[in-house]
Amino acid sequence: MAWRAGVVLAGSAALALLVLVATRLVLRRLERDGGEPGGLTPAPWRRQMALLAVTLVASTTAVLAVGLPGTPPPAPPRVNLASTTECVGPGEVGDIDDLNRIADLRSTDAFQGGDVGASATLQDGRTVWMFGDTLRGPGAGGARFVRNSMLVIAPDCLQVVLPRSGGAVVPDRTGGVGYWPMSVAVLGQPGYDLVEVTAQRVRTTDPDDPFGFENVGPAVATFVVPTGGVPQLVGTTDVGRDDADTTRPMWGAATALVDGWLYLYGTARPAETAPGTGFSLRVARTRPADVADPATWTYWDGTTWGRDPAAAAELIGSDPGVSQTLSVFERDGTWYAVSKRGEVLGSDLVVWTAPAPGGPFTAGPPVAELPSDPDGGLLRYMPLAHPDLLPEDGSVVVSYSRNSTNLGAVLDDPLLYRPRFIRVPLPDPAAR
């Protein structure tokens, strides 16, 4: 029975860590707000505290039961802990060709294809990747498509993170609303990382139309990742009410963690703009621990940081604009925005530079061409920068998503629905 005790103790330790981290987050919000935080939607703090109490009781009961001779093993606690698939050795990664070789690995039914591919580096050296609509193989069980998925990659181990449900790692909400990840930020803590994933809430309007969906608002999903351990979802917070108004910025379309501030870039476009075309860019900021509470956010109005989101200044215009999801990062005092001009139907991959997070942003010449061909079934979209990946002075690694308007073709060959990697030059800040 020693093995069973070890398993239960290990599970209890993981649960205890989740409880401690989540309780700290909730209590911090309560201490600051003096009660129920009005900016949190839809889960009120009382429900969160009840869930934490149930989790703590289940964990404590498991530990006590192990120590009582003759006590039958307890029922598993009703907590949706995630696990990982078996390690797949990705091989050595030294250049762009290696990245594309890994992107083409046919390794597991748990991940056959997906888009987005936002990434961030954990304290232990692993990289966490968040993907959007994800295709799984027939051997994975459960739904063939899920709204999002997570991979964790170490130099000798690629694993898919799977919740107990087998569904999306950030579960769908009631009413047919799912979560498409946009950006990932890592907050290092002693012994663990907090991983903040910004996402957009999405609802399908026409399953037969590549643009048959509506975005109804941003969200923040928080994961705790013990050093060397499996990421576990602490909770998901919807920011604001459901509203398909495209003129309302989708905050978190890009994030950048610099000097103790988390900058959240928002994209929006005029109501009359056609689907698949460009977005404008704005920026908000908050302390990283407060990202799930919009009441703490301030917005750059072109002169200062203020509390009115409607006053947020337009940093880049919508014509031709940027993609709905993009990357913004800082390197050596210069801020870079990386995006495809004009969204899916555009072609030019462009890097903007700025001296500060609020701009002014100046566009450089195109650094690559990523045209889509909707009539031919080919979509190239959502280029994202990975400044921590194979870093080199004067350039950055960029991935872009690929897809086909022919679902049957993707099911026959999921490699059509995998990211590709390129290296692009960064503009000289002195030439700004």
C-alpha cells in the first residue's frame, strides 16, 4: 500500500499548492476591495472561496486517511487536476529549421494541429505554449476539436497538458462560449510560476464560414506551475459583459511584463469594417497580481495613465492596422510591435518601434510576406514574436498560423494546421 500512500500524498501536495496560491490571490483581492470585487465576472468571490474550501477539505482528508491504519483509500477529490501526455523527445533546437521540424512532429493524438501558439519561458527553463482551436486525433478520446490547448516543452521532452475532462485546458463557459488564447505572461514566485493567459471569449455563429464567429470580450486564465511540475488552472475571469461590439478593445491581444508592470494591448476596429481586415491598437497597464481585476487598470491617453478606458489613445490606426492578436515586447529600451498588416487578408509582416509602451509607434518596411489565398483555401495569419526563443541581436523569431478553408483537407493532413517559424530583422531604433 506504500505506493498508494505516495500517490495520495503527491496529489495532496499539488492540491495544497493550488489552494495556497488561489487563496492568496482571492484574499489579496478582498483585502484591496473591501468586499466582493465588482469587476470580476461571472464568478463572485463567495463561489471561489467555497470551491477553495472544498478543495482544501478533500486534500486534508486524503492526507489523514493515508495515516490511519486500516482506513480504506479515500475517493478521489473532485478537482479537475491536469496531467500530461508521455514525453516526446523533440531533439536539439539550434535554428529555425529545428523549430519547423518540431512543429511537424506527428507525436500524439492529443495535439494534431492548432493555431495561435503564444509562448513564454518558465523559471525552470521549460516553455509553455498556448494554442487556439485544437485538432485532436481519434485516439485521444473526447471532442475532436477543442477551443484551446497547452504544450510544455523542455529540451528533451514535449508534453501536452490535459485536464481530467479531456477537453480544453481553459474549459468552455456555458452558452457555447469558449476561450481563444492571445498572450502568455509568467510571474516567477519561489518554487512555482503563475502563468497569466489572456484570452478572447468567442461564440460560433456559422460553423461553415471561416469568419463565422463573434468575439464577445476578453478574459484572463491563471495557472500555477510548480517547478518541474504540471500546470494547473486556478481560475478564469471574464472581463466585462458579453458584447460583440468590435469597437470595444480586446484587451490582452498582446501583453508585455516590464519593470513590475503588465502592459495589456487592446485591438479594435470600426463597426463597418469587413471581417478579416485590420485593427487599431491601444494600451492599458496594471500590476501583474491584479490583472484579473479591471478596476486596477489604467489606460494611456496619449499624455498620462488614467482610469477611463474610453480615453485610451489610438497608438496604431485600423487602416491598414494590425492583426487582432499580435506581439509587443521590449528589448534594450526599445518597444517592438510585430504583426501582419491588415489582418488575415493582408500580406505584409511589419515591425513597429517605439521609445515607450505608449508609443509613438513607427512602422518599418515589411520584413516578410505572408499572403492568404482564401479562394485557394490557404490562410496565413496571426504572426507572433518569441523574443525568448533562440535570441539574437537585431532579429527575433516569429511564428505564424496556417489553416485551410477546407476542413476535410485539414482532417486528412493536420500538418496543414500547424505553425511555421521564420526569423525576421528588427528595425534599427536609431533610424526611428
